[in-house]
Amino acid sequence: MEQIIQALAQELGRPAEQIQNVVTLIDEGATIPFIARYRKELHGSMDDQLLRELADRLQYLRSLQQRRAEVTALIDGQGKLTEELSTAIQNAATLAEVEDLYRPYKQKRRTRATIAREKGLEPLAQLAYALGSPAVDMEQAAQDYIDPEKGVETVQEALQGANDIIAEWISDDAEVRKMLRELYLRRGMLVSRAAAKEPEDSVYRLYYDFKCPVGRVQGYQTLAVNRGEREEILKASVELDPETAHIALRRMTVPNRAAMDFVRSAADDAYDRLLQPSLEREIRAYLTDQANEGAIHMFALNLKPLLMQPPVKGKVTMGLDPGYRMGCKVAVVDGTGRVLDTTVVYPTHGERQKKACIETLSRLIRKHGVVHIAIGNGTASRETEQMTVELIQAAGGGVSYMIVSEAGASVYSASKLAAEEFPDFDVNLRSAVSIARRLQDPLAELVKIDPKAIGVGQYQHDMPQARLGEALDGVVEDCVNAVGVDANTASPSLLRRVAGLTAATSKNLVKYREENGPFTSRKQLLKVPKLGPKAFEQCAGFLRVPESQSVLDNTGVHPESYPAAEKLLDACGCTLDNVSQLKEKAEAIGLPQLAEQCGVGVPTLADIIKELMKPGRDPRDELPPPILRTDVLEAKDLKPGMELQGTVRNVIDFGVFVDVGVHQDGLVHISQLPRRVKHPSELLRVGDVITVWVKEVDEKKKRIGLTMKKP
């Protein structure tokens, strides 16, 4: 374990003591949000992202350690474990290196070398492969191994058998594989070509004649090539100049052998027949793994700001789920998300129906006092947006709208969760409710949907689904706990994302408040069935109880720190009802001195002060509000050089997609960002409101090119 701690400390650039503390907390069952928020003194205030990276690496290094032990035991069981081999296994830094060392001892299917050994040709191979002099005449030596009874009838058959054995030895050599693997990474090329002789124009046209050094391939290129290959539009390979590989392999295996010419021929055969196909598969797998990890990281990076979009709270909102044949589904919800009314209108079925639609929606706006309209961005969104502008004009203003991503809305509306929430609603009407609520509180609504269905990444369906799900679930959990959850209003789907709570305890919590009324203190949470002291420790700081008589129960201050909070207030001469001067007075006394006096660390004390200054605060309120519109633009209205305000909808490897108020998102290519960056995520994130200029518009291909460089 000490070795793992030291490795993690070196990788993350953190003191070993802090790493050890985090590992101990994880092993004790503490969640990442709890460790990040309430154990800062133990780990030097690492953020949740770094802590998750630590947890992932810890799991990998433990798996590596376990595999080292398994391989050592398996080789020892064959009686072939040497001290040198044991040391090499223990020093192997990756699972691939461990498997390379185990390769010669692994149970193999019947190979050409196996057959040659059965014919008794291994001593001949050993004779040729021996180091040092004297030199061996292989043709003469092979005479002694001719044995028709064993199936060796000629000198040539004996030599071929010895060649096969030596080729397998070379192929199984861990050092040889490591050297060639590094050569592929330095000198190899990822190549893709069109599978057809005369390919049709497609999204893969850039890869019909594509060649890129392995070390410079971008993740999105790997994923595009892989998908094109699966769809049989592309043929792909990793290529390395054969002569370069042969020379490198000969230098490593041929010198000083008893039969150098013979071994040279065996080495070439080992590369062409065994090593090259195997290493090409390895490099393709390596590139895919790298691309997957990069795409998953990008997906997670995009998901966080999407979930943390500022809510448009407390306003009656109308949700429109556009459609052609089935019409536009409408739901009106109050400021808390409770459904007030639903209907279906048909704005795309002709001018008469459009007028009837505007009349119907105008009545709903007047009846319920609708302030905002949320429009789903799917089919018929453009026509619905145009109708909404006319509707706002007919209503005399006072209403604004916003296009809302409806990714995953159909998944949610057909889910068991939606059926439980709205048993009497049609599937399509549930989707309209979800769209309205996404404007009011994106986080509370989006947690009901599988994060993979939200669609803020690239090639998400090509990713290892378990790994993607794990990463995205971690992001959702971090966001929910960063905001905090009202224990008296939160849905089970939101509660189960709170650190320490499970699907079962979330349902129990909701059932308890339904049977006993709203919670009036955090301590009361301990009465929830199956929510024991450990779960309470993990979840209490993230659950808010606004109805409590204690202000502390509606803050992010953990119950374990209540005594420290009270000592802090006493020392600063403040009360819970009068904290306006708390920060200034605390800084005047000195945080280190106050922290010692209160029995907590300085980071925890700083957090307590921040929470007491703004009880019940929502960190999302500090972000720029979303853009609400009252008029509409169309792609034909856009002209090169036009300045626009837009919202970043997706950040990908080669640029960002921006909603500028037309039906189609525009692309700011990485080359059009205001300064040079390795990745667009260094400058922008989902939800950012930015100024862009129109570069070009292609209405036929529905492409809008944007730039952040002022013309």
C-alpha cells in the first residue's frame, strides 16, 4: 500500500500524508462530495475533480497490484519463477507490462511453435539462439533432428520448426514488445481510406485518404475512423515502415547468436507473422482508449455547466414540445414546477390552425399569468419559435421565450419515473412539462434523465458505457451536492444524487415527510428508515431544511460544525440574525487564531463564514443569467460581419457550437477563437454567453460559421 501511496503522491503532486488520508476516508466509505467539502484539512482542499482522479488511479493501481500477485503465483505454480522475473513483475508500471511478462508462460492454443516442440525441435532452436561462439552450421545440425516417426522428414522441415520456435520466443519477449510498442508510438501512422473504389460524399469524406502520425492523432479523429470502419465506409490500419521495424528488431535479437543469419530470418518472420498484427491491434486499442477517455472527460466537462445553468425560478412557465403530425404539446407549470394546465395545438397545420393556436395560448397566458415560454429545440422548433414571437406580440409583451435543449426529454417521458410522476398524462405531455421545468431549474429536472442521453459530447454511443456512466454520474453527484437540496421539496430522483443517500433511502425520506409532514430540523432525518448515522454524516450537510427554527439547518454548515459556528459567532459578537459584519470581524481577529479557538481548520472556518453570510444561497445565482428572447432571427437574416450574442451549447475538440437565436447552432472553429489554445475548453464552457461575429452562412448545408475575432 505504501508503494501505491507514493505513486499517487508523485502523480498528483501532493504530499503522501494527504493521499493517505483520502485513501483512508474512501476505504471507510466516505463519498467524494463529503470528502471534498467537509474534510479539507485532511487533503489540503483538493477539489472534487482531483479527488475523483485520485479515486480512479487508486482503483487502477490496486488492480495492477492484484494482477502482479496473480501472475507471480501462476508462474511460480509452473516452477518457472526466477528472482529476476519476480522483480520485473513487481516493477511493472502498467497492466500491459505485466501481461507482456506473463505472455511466455500463458497457456496458449496450439501454435506452429507448439507443434515444432512436439516434434522434438526445441533443442535445435536453442542451439541456434544460444549466445556466444562457436558459430553453428544449422543445415548440418538439423540432420540430427530428422525423424519420420515424429513427422520431421527433411532438413528443411527441421529448420522451419526451429524457426517457428525462435519466432515465438522473440514475439513473447517483454522487452522486444516494449521496444516495438514505443517505436509504433513514435513512428507509426494511423491510415484510413475509403472502402469503396468510388465513394459517395459522406460525413467521412475527410477520412477517405487520411494519414496522421500516431503521436499526433486527435481523439475525435480516432473515433470518426473507428465509426467509419464499423459502418464499412472506411478501411483503417496503423502502419510502420517494415524495414524500420525489422532493423530495430534485428539489433535487439540477432547479435552474438550462434546462428545469426538463421536468427535474423526468424526475427523477420516473428515481426511479419506475429508481432506486427498483434501490435497494430494494441496501438488501435491504445488510440481508442485514449480517445474514449478524452471524450468522456469532455462530456463530463460539458455536462457540469449544463447542469449548473442558472435557474429561472419562481415564474409561471409554459413549455412547448414542438411537432408536426402530432402537434405542439403544451404544459403550463407554476413557479414550483406544479402542472397547472396542458393542451395540444397545431401551429404547423396551416394559417387557420396557427391563429387558433395563438388564441388558445394567449388565453392560457392570461389565465395563469405566464411570464416565460420554454421551447424544445427538436422537430418543428423553428416554426414554433416563429409562432411564439407572434404570440408575444398578440399578448402585448411582458412574456419572453428561450430555446431549451430537449435532449433526453423523450427518454424521460417514456420512463417508469415519469409514469409514476404523471400517471394520467400522455407521454408527449410529460415531455412538455419537462421542457418547462428545464428552464425553471435545469439541475432538478435533468437529474431525472440518464446523463448519457443529455447529449453534450461526441460519439457518446461509441464510448464504454459503464465508464461513461460512472464519470457522468460523478458529475451529477458533484453538481447536486454543490447546490444543496431542499429535504422538504426534492424528488426521489434528486435526493438519490445526494452523498450518502441511495434510491431506497431517498424513497423512504419522501415517504416519511408525506406521512409526518415537512422536516423541521436536520436531526429529524435520523428518523427516516434505513438512514443511519453513517449515511446521516455523509448527507446532512447537503440537505437543507428551510422550515427549521435554526438558520444553520438551511446552510451548507455540517451539523458536526454547529458548535464551531456558535463559537465563531460568540467570538465575533454576532448572532445568527445579525451576521452582516461577521466576515470583517473574523478577518480582524485573524482566521488562524479563530480556527484554533473554534476547534476547526482554517478552510472549514472560511466555509462556515461564507455559509452564515448567505444562508440558503444557491451558487448558480452567481452565474450570468440565460438569454431570454422576444424576437426571432432566421439563417437568411444572417450576414457576414454581423455581431450577435450567443450561448455556448457544446464544447468539442475542434471548436464550440453556439446558439445565436436561429434554428441552427453556429460553429466557432478552434482557429476562430480569440487566442490560440490546445483545446476550446481552456477558454469556454457550456452555458457561457459570448459575443460572436458571423463568418459565413451556407443555408443549403445548414451551416453557420462564426468567429470570436472582431472583423
